[in-house]
Amino acid sequence: MRSLSVLDRALYALFSRHADSDHHDADRKRYRATDVSTSFDVFLARTYGLSWLAFALAAGWTFAVALALPDATVAATVGFVRRGVPGLEIVTFPYLSRTALAALTGLGVGLAGKRATVALGGRYLQWAASARQSSIEATLPGAVRYLHALSSGSDDDAAMLRKVADRRGAYGETAVAFRTALNKATLTGSLDEGLRLVARDTPSRDALAPFLVKFREHAAQGPDALDQYLQMESRMLSNRQARSREQASDFLELLAEMFVVLLVLPALLVIIVTVMSVLSPGLSAPTATPFGTTSVRALLVYGSAAFILVVGGVAALVVESLRPPDQSGPSYERPESALATLATAFRNPAGALVVFAPIAALLGVGLGAVGYRPIVAGLLAYVAAAVPVGLIALRRARLDDAKDREIKDFVHAVSGHVSLGRPFPTAVERVSRDVDLGALNDDVADLAFNANLTTRGGDLQTAALSQFVDRVGTPLADQTIGLVTGALDAGGDAEAVFETLQAEIGRLYHEKKALRSNMLVYVAVGWTTALLVVGIMVAINGYVLDSFAQLSAVSTADAGVALDPDAVQPARDRWRFYVVTQATMLACGWFAGYASRGRYEALLHSGALVGVAHFVFAGAGMI
């Protein structure tokens, strides 16, 4: 309790009693399956404190809005509810003043918000547990293959698990689970007990839990039994992982189909509403909102733009989550100093974003100062930042692809020398001298120099391999060369280690190429959808709006029907079409970029599409 902040101590004193309630038994089980750092009592106290804040905000906002709405709107809403609920229309209610009705409505909405916040806290635990389960089941096969390589050395069971636990970047939540088991083993004095506790609490009931139990059993039977079990388990988990990826691929196809439908439909809705407004004057009638007076048609148009952005963001996040963790792109980190950030800006996308974002912001301010609309200036500033950063990320990604292509040949060449009985440093030196490895030449030369500083292996050889992995900087290098580092450090047979490594790197490289080919389909889906919407909007703007503007201007006496003469205003409606189109460009670019390589390519694709749409609309004189 002493380590808690004043606010946490206050919340704990007020709400910690809820932790003992039977109502939260399910939440307690979910909590044990997560990696939340705070205790369950503190987490629940924070949740209840947040629920009361949600109650106050929701109740106060609803009360203020209910008082501000016109009497006609309130009466229409009450009548709608009474007619919509069966039996309510025949019940007589006592007269309530406007203030009392607003207070009751605010109280009801506030209580609903409070209950929803508490339920969302439990749902968060479920989501966290589910995310851990997905990460464990995606990284466990690789961790088991690593354990199998380590089993040829002299490490004991705890040392093998510790080597996996130390490589969280490669093995994700599986490494975290192993670290937890080792920590519990330290507290209880028994590795078996630590493995048992983790197997009990892990969310991966069908993969990690049985593996830990069987790992204990086979480890007790001796090294040979453990080696055979790890070899068999790695094959079974790899087959299971392949089936999971096939299911994810099927789900991604369904997601792409839904994405196209959900983005094209709002654009068509905007067109239909614009056309129908000629015959439906009510769509253009002024409507009061808490943010000012507008029309129903404007609400539909800008609401469609917001809906498109939400769909694009959610679709991008889902695509990112479906990508296997061992096939995700590298995560770039910005250097700590400003000078280093500037020096690496054209090689490091994270640093490039910091450099180009202020420049783009100044460009947006300048465009706004010379008369550009704020939305147009903001979009052009987004293009000015997103496209250069995306291009730098693309250049870096192509360099990484070249290194991954060469590292496969490097491993095969080194394995050939090791199989002839040559020491690892000698093998690396010969490969560095005799084999052209393209983009990997400098990194291999550096490894050869560092590895040959000593012929005794040990810590210096391990450090040389670790430095080589850092220089290459790709997930494939971390997953493969890191396997060699741990196995050789454990005293494993070099020839057996490199045989395992050849199979592992071949499998990973093949999976990476297959995933890349599959994902290019969804990049094409994003671009095709975006260009289709641009074409539809330009056609409507160029050939339909003027005709409907003339139709709406026809006098009601001549037409014989009630027409709104101001229903279609080409300049206003073209601007609204532009906004919806640009929202679609952003959504499609995010989807295509995340399907390709991740967040930085999402910037590139979305920025390029926004630029294309602005070029077309501005070039055609539509904005």
C-alpha cells in the first residue's frame, strides 16, 4: 500500500471491498491469466472509481443536453418512445416538469454508463487474456524449437527456460510465461512448482499448459527423453500453427470483402441523399444540435465520413493483429539525441517522422494563411509528412528484405564449413572472404572480425553474434542467429545446431515470402476501392450535380411537384463529396499499408491516396 499513490489509496479504501464479491469471480480468473502489473484489488478499485466518474460525466452531459433541446424535439422523442415500447402508450404518467424529466433521464444514462464501465473493466481483462493467449500460441512453436536446439548442450532445465525468457523480442508472451515460471520457482524453491502454477493460470489452456506439464515429466526422465519430446512437440505445434494461419487467412478474406462494402456504401449513401434532397425538402431543413444548427443531409454526409475513418482504423488494426508475430516488420526506435535523429532521418522512419512532422505542420499553417480551407491544409500537411516518412520506411524495408534474402545463403554457407569440422569463427571468416552476400557483406565482415578475436568461443563469441543480430536488425536475423547464440553458448554440438538452423531459416523465409505474396492482394483491394470511390465521385460531380441543380431550380408551378430550389448547390455538395472521398482515401491507405508492412507503409499509402484525390478534385476545379 505504501507504494500506491494518494489517489490509489483513496480508491482502495472506498472500493476494495468489491474484490471479495462473488460477482467478480470470473474477473479474478481472467486477471490471473493476464500480465497486469497492479494487484487485482487495486485494478478493481480503479475501475469503480472510473465508473463513478463516467456516471458524473454522462449524467451531467445528458441533463444539460435535455434542458437545451427544443420543446418540440423533447415532445417528439417522448412520443416516439411511448409508441415504440409495447403497452407504454396506454399508461398514464404524472406530469413532470422539464427539469425533473431531464434529471431522471440524466440519472438513467449515468447509471447505465457506470454499469457499462464496470463491465468494460471485466471485458478488458478478458481481452488482455485473449491477447496473451494469441501471442503465446503464435510464439510457442518457435520457443519449443529453440529449446530443442538448446537441449543438445549442457544447460539444465532452468537455464534452457531462462534463455527463452531472455528473448522476449523473439518469443513474446511465451518468454514472459517462462520468466514468470522461473520467478515462482525462485520463490517456492522448486522449478516443478513454478511450472505448475504457470500452467494453472495461463490463458493458453490447450497449448502452453499441457506443454509445461509434459516438459516437467520428460525433464525428470533425462536429457534423451526431453530431447525426443521437444522434437516431437515442435513438429506438432508447427502443424497447429499452420492450421491457425490458414484460418486467419480465411478470416482476412472475409474482412477484405466487408471492408469494400462498408467503404463503398457510405459514398453511395451520400450520393443518394444528395439526389433525394431535391424531392425531400426535409433533408435540407435546419436542425438544432448541441454544436450548432445544421441540416439532416449535412449530418448524414459528415457522419458517413466519420464512419469511414472508424471502419478504416478498425480494419487496419485487425489486419495488424492477424499478422503472425514472427512475421511482423521491425519496430524502429528513434535515437535519443536530436543530432542522432537528424543524422539518421533518411534511414530510420521513426526519426524521419519526428523531423518531417514539424515541417508539414508549418506547411499546413502556411497554406491556411494563404486562403486554403483548414481541412484541405490539414490533408496536404498530412501528405507532406506521410509520403516522405513512408518512402524512407519502404527503402529501409527493401534493404531489410535484401538482408533476409542473403542471410539464408549465409547460414547455408557457414553450415557447409561447420559440417566439415571447421570451428565457427573460421567458417564465418571463409564465408566473408569467399562469398558475395550483397547487402550483408559489411555485417558478415564485422562478425568475422569479432568472432576471430578469440578461438575459445564463450562470452566473446556470443557477444559477436548478438552484435551481428543488432547490426542486421531484422526479425528473421533475431529468430535464427539468436538460436545459434544460445545453443553454442550452452555448449551444443555446432553441426547439429546448424542443421536445425538451416531448417528453421528456410521455413521462416518461406513463410515470410508466402505472407508477403498473400498480403499484396489486400494492398490491391485497398487501392482499387479508393480509386473506385474517386471515379464515382468525380463522375457524379462532373455529370450529375449540375443537372440536379437545374432540376431543383424549376419552379413548383411549372413542375407540378414540390421541389426544393436550394436542395443542390454544386459548390457546397462538391466540397462535401471531397470530404467523404478523402476520408475514404485515408481508410483505404491505412488498410493497404498495414496489410503490406505496417504503420509506416500505412502512412505512405494513405498519404499517396490523399494526394491523388486532391490532385483530381483540384485539377477538375471541383474544390
